[in-house]
Amino acid sequence: MKTQIKLQDIDGAKEFVRAAVKCDFDIDVYYNRIALDAKSVLGILSLDPRHPITVDFDGENAGLNEVLEKYAI
């Protein structure tokens, strides 16, 4: 499943990573031509918060879905 989100600030990025870490499946984030692991705080914080990112995952987690809906564009 793919969705686009926009993390406005550091708190949003931290919230997203906390939700991703609780998942037992892989979650990848794509920004321009860069692919990152969504469970990496440093990787997510290195992204430009002004631009949307694509989240790609195969699994189901209520906490992750809630965060994705919150930051969906």
C-alpha cells in the first residue's frame, strides 16, 4: 500500500517513526529518488519537511493508520 504524507515538523516526524517502530512489517519512505527505512529517526529527520513523502508498506496496524491519516495530503 502506498500513501503520501507531509510531516510538518520534528514532532510529526517523531510521531511517525514511533508508530512505524511498533509495526512488525517493513515500511519504506521515498523522497525524490531517496529510499529510507521509516523506522530510522535520523533518516526521517534528514528529510525536508516542506515536501511530501511517499510511504510504502505491506501490513496493517491501527496506530500507523491513524498517523498516516493525520498527515495525509
